[in-house]
Amino acid sequence: MLRLPRFHFHIPDSTREAASILAAEGPDARLVAGGTDLWPNMKRRHQKPATVVSLMSIRDLQGIDLAEPSAEARIGATTLLGDLVRSSALRERFPALARAISSISSPPLRQMGTLGGNICLDTRCTYYNQTEDWRRAIDYCMKEDGSVCWVAPSSSRCWAHAASDSAPILAALGARVRLQSAEGERVLALTELYRDDGIDYLAKRPDEIVTDVLLPGASDSQTCQSSFWKLRRRGSIDFAVLSVAAAVWTDGKGIVSDARIFLGAVGSRPVPVAGATEILRGRSLTEDGIAEVAGLARQLATPMDNTDFKAQWRGLMTARYAEAALREIAGLETQIPPPHHSLQP
Amino acid sequence: MEDSKTRKVGAAYDSTSGRYVGRPFRRVDGRDKVTGVTRFADDLDFPRLCHLRLVRSRIPHGRITSIDFTQAQRVEGFLGSLVGSAMPETFGILPVSQDEHALCLERVRFVGDPVAAVAATSEDAAYEAALRVEVDYEPLPTIASVEEALSNPEPRIHDYGSEGNIHKSVSLRFGNLGGGFDEADMILEDHFFYEGNNHLALEQHATVAVPEDVDRITVYSSTQTPHYLHRALTRVLGLAASRIRVIACPNGGGFGGKSDPFNHEIVAAKMALELGRPTKITLDREEVFYCHRGRHPVSMKIRTGFSKDGAITAQHLQTALDGGAYGSYGVASTYYTGALQTVTYSLPRYQFDGVRCFTNKPPCGPKRGHGTPQPRFGFEVHLDKAAERLGLDPADLRLAHLATAGQVTANWLRLGTIALQRCIEAVVDGSGWRQRRGKLPQGRGLGLACGAYMCGAGLPIYWNHLPQSAVQLKLDRSGGIALFCGETEIGQGSDSVLAALVADVLGVDLKDIRLCVADTDLTPVDLGSYSSRVTLMAGKAALQAATRARDLIATAVAERLETAPENLVFANRQVFDSSDPENGLSFEDAVITAEARFGTLGTVGSYIPPRSPGKYRGAGVGPSPTYSYSAAVIEVEVDPSSGIYRPVHVWLAHDIGRAINPTLVLGQIEGSVYMGLGEAMMEEQAFRRLPRHLSNALVHKMPSMLEYKSPTFLEMPEVTSYLIEDPDPEGPHGAKEVGQGPLLPVPPALANAIYDAVGVRIDQVPIQPHMILQALMAKDKGEEARFGPAGFPQVDFGKTLLVPTPDEGGDGRATNDSKKKRSSKMRGDTGTMSERTEALKRKDGALTTK
């Protein structure tokens, strides 16, 4: 089987200690939580850190605080995805987020993987997620050790795609993340955590630790409804080849005050459907508005031939899924059958 | 005749009265497998075990210019290395395709071809050392497809084969084809494509080689064919066969993927001998995709003449196989894409042209259904189209023109029993076909298809007249029975079947039987777990051995009890007089009685299949003692706005002859449905070429379990299985195969169901949503409502051999073949076939030959 390279392994029990190890080791150190992304990548020699720092013994990084609906919700970065799937409070307060998380990989991997790990997930590409030997056979690629992006050889950038299922819906819901380093802490909007680049996809510094994910509390005047649709080959295990996360805020009369839609797996970051708010705001959520936003979503998606399914078809499906997600929010019948992830946890 | 008594006694117990046969008994290895007790090859450990890893080619085609181990040797724990020159002898599964080297000598032919090996004290060290071996190459132009192979005869990937990069071409015409087409009321022509796919057995290949005293070695391996591995090891290692012991461990799935002798098996043995240490190698998943030997990608052209009532007047089938970089079973695979077209429906005149090309990709070989699912897919979709054009119900068209039991087909295969009619009726009734087909709401549809498969290949892989399976029984005063057989348990339940057959003849418990299987030192040769042969062949051998043991015991016990041997009943671990049940012995005492009377007790049984009437070159592929039949109906739900679809229900009926263990039969049916759906819906052994002006690379697109898509149980629809029993005299208790046949109708039934649901034809598998959507869009524009290949490659199949059919008064030979097929009177090392048959008859005609 594939084997891990040698490295030093630290298991600090406080964030402060972890941060100081990172500060001392520099970029040669990597953080690991559940390891469901890092360990396979290290086995394929994508990352060869001299030091790996585990966050799993830091109690402060675990836990779900969702009890008070009007208050800001907090989810610790190393909270297990499986624990989130089982949280009835999460399902009640953020059903689309619960749905997205329940669609991540498979039950055993959700029992290892964490929310922080999922939002920091390495970008993916079928030219990249391969063994060292395989990548030598293509003389590597731009993302690592090579010079060409084989998905788009004339391109000057890497087109690896963002594969996190939690990120698009967290972004739609207006989540923020808290980062801590030896120098202190800062809070970023989740959207600011991502860069539109397959290689340098995180705005986080290597010495920073994601400690919490924060979600806004419910407002008295606005109702937030959200939805998450994920397209993939099979009902479990697979990463998304497309996901649509939508959150729509309406007033008591059903008039839309805000709408945020993000697309997963069709860009190097969760792709905002910019302009959706303008289209939908100020009127009720109607079939016309939905169709217009769906068309916009398709234009903004850049599905590439670097994952499962034909890229062109994924583009087509972006419109269909965006439409379906919004129709679900509007209480309209969805014309396409719900994807496999509708199997409820 | 001396054996008439034998037959009579045997016949009394060749009945349904046994305790196990025909009943769902617990498999003998079941408890160990579910509790983790079973030791697979990778579970084996030995003192001083070292770990082996192969260094594989990173270029698709080229010459090795240098191999440098300097950096590898610096890895702590490094023990040794090997290159191709250490094992210059070729090997390969077929005598006509000895084209592999344990490690490439100077040429590499695909990304993944093994070029060197390193051994180290730990798996980590071996892995690290392998990454540090530097190999330089001089690249050669690459060939990625059948079309490229046909248009680029140079450079040749191999310097043998038909010509250029054509490995094998064949053209066979059975009967007056032109006359058949002239008689037709309708001629239909179609093109199909079936993508290649991998077996995806859960257990990756693993081997442990253990050197023993002087120049002896034991090789434990996850192989389906220990006997053929034994032969390959003998050839390459240059050791006498008696110095090499091969033990096939229980396989964690095989499906044909462990039927070739493999590089890693030979290299592990060589390394163990070199280092004098036990050596283990377990492939990673990517390497399994490189070993491959999976389903050949096949392009097909089918042209068929039909009369108005749907009867086939003639068929011309052409197939082009993308073979990958080595021969493997490819010559047989090529023939198999044509051989079994004739066994399901009346097909009086038939031409088959096939070609297999070498390409710079992992070699294809046998996978469940070996070469037959591809043309079966084409044929059954083709029939669906014909039925529609003729205004016939697809089920009725088939029912009206079934092949006849016992007939000799146009291509000279002798058929056994055929329960295909009952199979079709079962799935038609079960699915509500008559009431529901064509009447379901838009987006829902039903499709039907059939299939057939061999119950063991009629001929062994290398020419010989020896038994193809054999069983030895040892009985002693303990009352226990040791059963020795070369067969290999690959999950199909063969151990359980043999134990049950023997237990029923001797009236003992399964627990009284100690199995010793698949060990070339200890067990008599069985050719292996391939071609669905074990239940029939090893089963017949086991019955023969058990009946002989029973006769010995009966003779001795009858003397002691003062009754006639034929009056004795063996049941419930007792042997007693049927007319006076109080007059009897325990089985243990019965054995002691027999041992006292005859000395040490041991019996043997063996099996050779009946001879096939075909005598033309190529007639060796396709014959079987009998054939199994299957029919399936699939109900599918298709979303026309996306092309996403979901099989909802599969009804599958299988002509099993007689179920030895119905639970195992059900398992095989459900497993076949699963695997068939995987191939039909998503599995692809697909490759990627990078832009030619930038790179010479030609790589497997996704050699991982995550990205090579295979269904999970969430994709698995409801399956209703029907076991259709119509005992065939050729099988043990009438049993036929079930390991492969039920896969065959699944892909075409799915394609036919999609057509019924949304009115588009998808003439290739796997069927992807975008194909359905594209075909629907074409349909909306008034274009052909179809997705599939537009044509068939330009191929010169060479001279067509003309073989008159039995109906035309043929003798099974070609009328225009100057090359003489090996005569049955030809004397090999093992005598002539006739002599062998006669010899077996003299000994015991009861169970071996007709």
C-alpha cells in the first residue's frame, strides 16, 4: 500500500502551544485535524512536511454552540463532521448546512474528518490527486513541481477546483472564521479565506490556525431559508462535481431582502453568483427570477475537465441545480429528481 | 460390465435426498470470513520477512537506457534489487502469447510496466527505495487506440502477432451467409461500443514467497490459477516444477483479474531465492489497475437479416478489441467476442470477424463473462430495435426463436439443456412486462435482455489430454475425510460445493470433511477458478471420488452386515441396511471396517469435458459441457431534463440446472447484477493523453478506488432473482454455472429500458447522463435519437475460413484451410485424446465421459 513519509509529529493540548510550534517551524510544518485530506495527500507525496501538528487534543477547538437561535452560533474547528450530522440543533437551525455536511464523503470518514479540515480542504484535480509515480508520468503539473496546468495548457494559472461541501453553504449563510497565531487572532468573513487560485487557494497564513466557525444569529424581521444541492456520481463517498448553496432572506411578506448563492467544484474557490441579490431583491421569489439567476450561475461557473463527468454537462447542470436549489427555497416543485444526498442522516 | 454396480449404487445417492445439495447450507468458510479469521495472502507473516516493491515505467512506450539504484541503496533497510536480465525467460498465460517478462528487458510498453524491483526490511523502506530508483528511457511513439494501432503498423509494440500492431485477426463464416441475407425481409445494421473496465476485486493482489531448504520455494498468492502460475514460475525461474510449490490463498474476489501469472508473483519468488528470505508484495490499488487484464474495450458492427416473424436468417458480427500492451488471454478473448452469439437464438448462418490490437495501455484479459458481454450487449440491443421495427414484443421475438436443447449450432457448439424460455417467462411475469411496458409514465421504462455462458471451457489453456479437474479423498479410522483438490476458493463458494457433494454421497456432516485445496504439492491438478468450470468439473470429480469411496465402504460393510452393498444407506453419519435400519454401523466404524478389509483408504475422481464437434481452427474456443442461460428485465427512471437515471428494479432469472446451494446462487446473481450495472452505468478503464505537442504521456485517467467509479450499495436497485431448475445431465446433480452468466443481460437490459423510458438509443456503455441528454436534444431537433459510435474501424480481417454448418452437411472443418488443425490422433506427451478417453472409460465410464 501507499506509505507515509517520515515526519515529526506533535500533539499539543492548547491552541497557544500549537501556534508556537507553527511559529517556530515555519512553512515546513503542517496542521492536521482528522487527517482525511492530509494523510492521503502525504502518501502521494503532495505534501512532505518535516513536522505535522495535530489539533485533535485541543479541547477548546471542539464543540457546537447553537443553543440560542438569536445569538451567533459557534462551531469549533475540530468538531467531527459526524457529530455535526447528528446534531439536531444544527439540523433545525441550519438545515442546508446539515445537508451539506451529511453529504461529505462517507460515514467512516465523517467520523474522522472535521469542519475546519473541510473548509481548508486542498483543491482537487485529476491531474494532481495521483501518486508520485503517476505525476512523474505526466512530468507533474503547475500545482506541484511542474509548469503546465494540464487542464488548460495555455493558462497561466492552476485550475484545481474547490471541493469542500461545507464552504459554499457556510459562505452563503454569511459565516466567519476565527484564526489564531502566535501573533494573535483575527476574524475573517469565510469568503475572504479563499483565493481564486488552485495553488494558493487559502488566504490564511501557514502559521494561522482556524479555531472556530461563526454563524450569524437569526434576525427578528428576516427569515433565512437555505438549500444545498450536490451533484456527484454516487450517493456516498464522492466529492462534488458541482454544488449549489443558496440562502435567501425574506421579510414577513415574502419579499426578498438578500440572497447569496455560491457554487462548489466549478472554480478554485466557492464561486459567488454575483448579481443574484440584485435580481432577486425587492420582490418575492418567482420562477422568472429563479430562472434568471440560474442562467447567471451557469455563466459564472467554470467547470473544467479535471473531475468526474463531462465538463460541458456540468455547466449545463449548474443552471439546473441552481434553479432546483432556489425552487426548493421558494416551495416550488423541483423538476429534476433530488440528488442522492437527500438521503437524510 | 464391472461398473454397472457402481453406477447403480451411485445413482441411488445421486438424488435429491442428501442433506446439503439443493438446500441453503452455511458455507464452510463463512464464519472465518466474517470474523476475520481467514488468512489472505497479505495476512501471512514469516520470520525475517522482507518487503518487495516494483518500480514501474513512467513512460508509455520506449527503451530502457539505464537503471540506477544508487539513491535507493541508501535507504535504511534496503536489501536488494532486481532488473529484467535476472529473468530473461518469457511467460504468458497462453502458449501462443508468451510475451511478458517478469521485469522488462529493454522495452517498456505502458505506464505501469514493471522495470525493476527493490526489497527492504520494511514496507516503508521498500516504498521509499522504489521511489528513488532512477530509470532513463528513450521514448518511442505511442498507440492509444485500435484505430491508431491499425493505421500505425510501426513501431510494433510486439514483434509477433498477425501483422503490424494487430495481435490477432480471425474471420470465420459458417454457412451460406449471402443466401441468409437474401432470404431476409429486413436487414438491420448497428454499431456499438463497450468500454473497458476493471474487476475491482476488493483484495489487491498479494504474494508471499518463502524459500525452503535447497532450491525449493513455496509461493503463496492471491491467484485464481495456481496451476498456471506453477507452470510460469517453472519456466522463468528455471527450477523443476517439483521444487516449486504454489498455494493459492483464498481470494478476496477475483472475477478473472487473478487468472494470469503476474510479474509480481515471479519477482517475489526470484527475490526470495536471491535473498534467502521470505518476500512479500502487496500491490496498491493503482498497481491493480496496471495489472488489469480486465474487460476489453470493443467496437462492434452487427448486421442481421430477419424474417417478418423475427427469425434470424443470417448474422455478420465484427469486433475490434483494444488489447493493451500484452497478449494475456487476448487470443481467446477475441474468439469469445464471437463464439457465444449462436447459443441463445436460432442463428442458422453466421460470420464472425474479430481483431485484437496492441496498444500502449495495461493489458486487457478475462473479466466475468470473458469477451462475451460486449457482443451480447450489441446483440440484445440490436434485437430490441429489430422487434420494434417488426412490430413485435421483444420478449415474444426471443421466445419464438430460441435455440434448441441438444442442437449443434452453426459454429459447431453442442448445446445442453436450455431453460431460457422459462427464464424469460419468469422475468416477464415478475416485472409485469405485458401490462406495464410502454404504458409507464414518461421517464419510466422497462427493458429486457438475455444471455448465455459456458459451464467450463471445453479445452485447457495449454494442449494436453489430462484431466481438467481431480479430487482425492483420504479416509481413515478417525471417521474424518480429507478432500484434496486443486480448485481455488475465490469467494464463489467452491469449497462449500465440493464439501457438500462429498458429504451427501457419504452421509456425513460438512464438519467431517477437511478441505485441502489449491496447493500444487498436495492437491491433484485443477486448472483454476476461471470459465465457470469448478462446480461442474471439480464437482463431477468429487462425486466420482466420493462414489468410489462409498463403494469401498459399502462392499466391506455389506460383508460384515451380511447384506448386499446396494441395500446400504449412508446417512446421518451412519451406514445401515435400508430394509433393516437397526442393522448398521456408525460411519467411523464403517470406515474402520473398510480399512481392515482393503488397507489404507483413498479414492480419486477426475473429469475431462466431452469433445466438441467443431474441428476448424478456432473451434477450441466456445465449447463447453453445457451452457447456462439468463434473462433480465430492468425498470429505470430517467430524468429527461438532465439525463440522470436510476435503475429501480432488476428481475433476473437464471437457468442454474440445479442449485447445489441456492444461497450461493442468489449471491452470484445479485453480484452479477451489481457488476453488470457498474459496467453499464459508470465503470471505465479510461486513459488520458496529454496534448501531443507538449507531452508524450499516455496515462490511466483515474487509477484509484475513489475516482474509478463503481456503484455503492446506495446505487443498487431492488433485485428479484429466479432460480430456474432444469437439471442438465452434464452437471453434478444437473448443476450449471452461475458465476458469470447473470451479468450478461444486465447492460443491454438497461439500455433497452432507457429507450422505453425516454425514446433514445444509447449504443455504448457506460451510459452517462450527458449521452442521454445529448440524444434527447438531437431527438428534439428531429435528428437521430441516438448516442453511440458512428462507424467501425477499417480492418482487414484476413482470409475468411469457410465452415459449412451442420444443417448444410458440414463435418465441422473449414473447406478452405490449408493449415491442418491439430488432429485428435496426434500424439502429445500425454497420449492422444482418443487413447485417453478410452483409458478413462475402461476405468470407470460412469462420470467422466459420454
